[in-house]
Amino acid sequence: MSKGLRKGLTSYGDAGFSLFLRKAFIKAMGYSDDALDRPIVGITNTYSDYNPCHGNAPALIEAAKRGVMLAGAMPMVFPTISIHESFAHPTSMFLRNLMAMDTEEMIRAQPMDAVIVIGGCDKTLPAQIMAAASVDLPTVVIPVGPMVVGHHKGEVLGACTDCRRLWSAHRAGEIDAAEIEVVNGRLAPSVGTCMVMGTASTMACITETMGLSLPMSATIPAPHAERVRLAEASGRRAAEMAVSGGPKPSELMTPASFRNAQVVMQAIGGSTNGLIHLTAMANRAGVAIDLKTFDAIGREVPVLVDLKPSGEHYMEHFHHAGGVPKLLRELGALIDLEARTVAGGTLREIVAAAEEVPSQNVIRGAASPIKPVGAMAVLRGNLAPRGALIKHSAATPRLLTHTGRAVVFDSVADMAARIDDPALDVTAEDILVLRNAGPKGAPGMPEAGYLPIPKKLGRQGVKDMVRISDARMSGTAFGTIVLHITPEAADGGPLALVESGDMIRLDVSARSIELLVDEAEFVRRRAALPPPPPRPAWAERGYARLFHDSVTQADEGCDFDFMMRPKG
């Protein structure tokens, strides 16, 4: 099997000429024959002026290159798409599959014996791991790491749970315009990903749990020197893998490692987005993620990590308490410790080396959990025949069993136009319903599921209401919010049949979400629905057309149907 510069030669009909031409051009960059004869480690560059989460990527790239060269291999850096949650229109989820395709094809197209992917912001790590699973080249993942915390008036702040909390207070008139502007400059005090257990932190913890990155990689703060040293160690390890040829993603992304990931997702109070991404990653690896199994894991696994939005602390506190290795030790028999890791051994060795930090209270033991059951529950019923998700660890307990009147918004635009209308017919006991905000309907399944509390209710002191939608919400968000209603309204799901004034019953303990109308009325309403247009105006060309025609629903990971590997 060809290695290094001889790998994947461009097709000119003459392999000798292909190598000759490749070497001629690369020597224009000043490389010596000694450098060009070594194994090659490709390193993705996801730095962008539009991506503050990846602001430390240049330093990580340089450290990874140093590690590769110290181990005797040749690093080659190449760019890919970079996605930032708050800079991507219409939503970052719309672009995740494009980044996965870009990363996959660049790994395939260019000669490398191993690859290092560097990412962090919500959709980047899943996109890169989806690509790695598809190519199956030895891969080391380097997360960019979380920000450090901010401070305001003696209070510790974190993007973006506190972004949402304080913005809600501003909407309710509790914080004036001058103060919210001051807060705006203090919520994100450094580069890196959100320092709460949002999607970025969830995916970093999952990545480390699945053995795709080195120990402690999920939690080291982005600005810390330790993060740079981790990148150097990752480069050294990638160079070793370039020579040995493994382990490959297919050897690490096994049914056992995906189950471990689901256990950890429940135990950390993880982002609901994480389940969509984990499902997409599993589909690329030919492994099934079953919603019933995920819900069963949630009934068995307690929340042990005291982090916002389910708890009180932040990622740097999780790190100093011992990080993912310490959490895995506390989870005990719930984790399959024989799962292999990119470090070369198994989780058992990593757990055995976990640091014990006296008096820390961020990572709890099973006898003193933050919540007695896992962070998320899967709901079903006539509104969600293929499932819906609620992060009940961040919800209001009294609302977890609730019957209320539906107040329906037909789209994100409709919600934005009417949610703060003083004439809106709404009370605190009603249920806000948003539809046509799923993968096809929005498009891209935006994080619109965190419907704002109507301003007139916020000013009355209302902090939470039941909200349901076929959209997603940020992992940093909180509230009694039912998400990922599947199938979505735009794909013929029953959410399209709900009318304002209908009664809806939520019962999380029974794992149920039901529209309280009889079957005959259901049939009548479905017959009256106009047929959906074959292709909306936004999907007439290019990537948007590919997305509309090929994207799957939330329970299948929102990947493209032709990218998923057969199970088994």
C-alpha cells in the first residue's frame, strides 16, 4: 500500500510522471527530499475571522505540526469550511453536512497517512467525525476547548446559558439597555467554545469518551498552555498512527463506544443536539442509535456533572475536577472500559489514571447526583409518532406533567412577528407551538425551539412555559421545551394539524406528548391539508437543492440519505 507522497496519485495515465509532477510542484514550497520521503499527517485548518470559537486554531496547528515533526513525520495543513453557530445563515445545521462532505473529500483527495481534525463550535466536530468515519483513515481529533468564564457585578457568567437568561431579563424590563450592553462585552471573555454544557462541550465530551481524542481533550480551557501541549501530543500520536496504520475510526466507533457516548451524554446534562449528531456519526459508521435504548439509558444513568444549564458550574471547573476520565470512573459499570482509544489502549487505562481532586463537587458520585436520572427523555404520541426529545434536567419540574391550550405559530417568521404582540391570546398555562422549523421546513432545523416567553408574560414574572416544536434548541438553553418532533410538519408530520385552542398533554414520566383531539378529527384535518410544494423557492439550486431533496429527519441524524452506511 502506498504511503506518503506516493499515496493517491493524480491520474495522468503515467504513475511515474504523476509522482514526478507532484514532487516538482511541492518543492516550490521549499521542501527537501528528506521531508517528502516521510509519512504525511494532514491537519485541517478551520480558522476563520467569522469563527471566534476557533480563534486559537493557529496555535493548535503549530503545536500539532511540532508534535508530528518531533515524531519523524511530515505535517501538511489544509483548509476546510469553518462554521460558527451565530454567523451561519440560515443556521449552522444547514451547513454541517456540507462541512462533512468538504472534509471527507479533501482527506480523500490529498496524500496523507493520518489526519488531525481541529474543531469545536457546535457543528464542526460532528461534521469532522462524520467525515473521518466515512474515509476511515487514522484520525486524531483536537477540540479547540471551552472559553474561560466571565464576571459581572460579582456573578460568574458563561456563554451562552447566561446570554439567554440575561437577555430574557432584559426583555422583561429587569435589565436596562445600558447594562445589557455591558454584559454583552463580558459573556465571552476569550476565544473557545461556550463554557457551559452546550452542544460544543457535549460533542467534545462524546469525542473523548469514544476514544477519538486524547484524555482531557474535552475540558482544557482554550487559552491555557495545557491545550497547546495537548495539541503537540496529538500531533506526535498522529505521526505514530501514520506509520502503524491504526487505530482507524472503524476500530473505535463501535456499538460499545456509541453506547458509552449515550451514557456520558445523559450523565453530563448534554445538549439535545448531541443526539442528532451522534446518530449522524453512527450512521456513517454503520451503527444504529435506537431512541428506545437512549431513553432506557436515561432512566438508569444519573446526571453527575454539576454544570449549567442543568447545574451551576462551568467547563473549566469540570476540567479542574478531573474531567471526563474522573466522570467515567464515577460511572463505573455503566461504561464499557474495554473500548479502545486513539491513545493506543483502552478506557480502562485512562480511568485508572484519572486524577482524584480532594473536596471537588463538580463531578458527583452515584450516591449524590445532580439529578437522579439522565438529562434527556424520548417522548412519543400522536404528535410525535417517531419521537421527540426533552431535556428534563433543565426544565421546570412542575411543568413536566402539564395540559394546556395550544398557541400555534406557523413558522419562525410568524413567531417573530407575533410573539410580543400585546393582543396575542396567551397565558402562562398555554403551550407555545412552533412548526415548519424542521430540517426541510426552515430549512436546516434552526435553534428556534427556545421560543421566547411573550414579553407581556415575561413582565408578569413568567420564567418558563411548555414549548414544543420540530426545531432544535441550543444545548446552552433551559426550560420545559419539547424538540425534534418527528416527522416535522413540512414532511407531513402531525404537528401540521394542530390548531390554536387545541389541548395538548405533556407527561414526561409517561414519555408522552399527545394532541387531545379524536381520531376522526385528525383524519378530517389531514384530508384538508394542501399538498406540500415539490420544491420550495429556497431549494431551487445548488447545495440548498441537495439539502432539501436528501436530508433525513431528526431521528436519523439529519444527514443526507445517500451518505449513510448500511447497518452492521
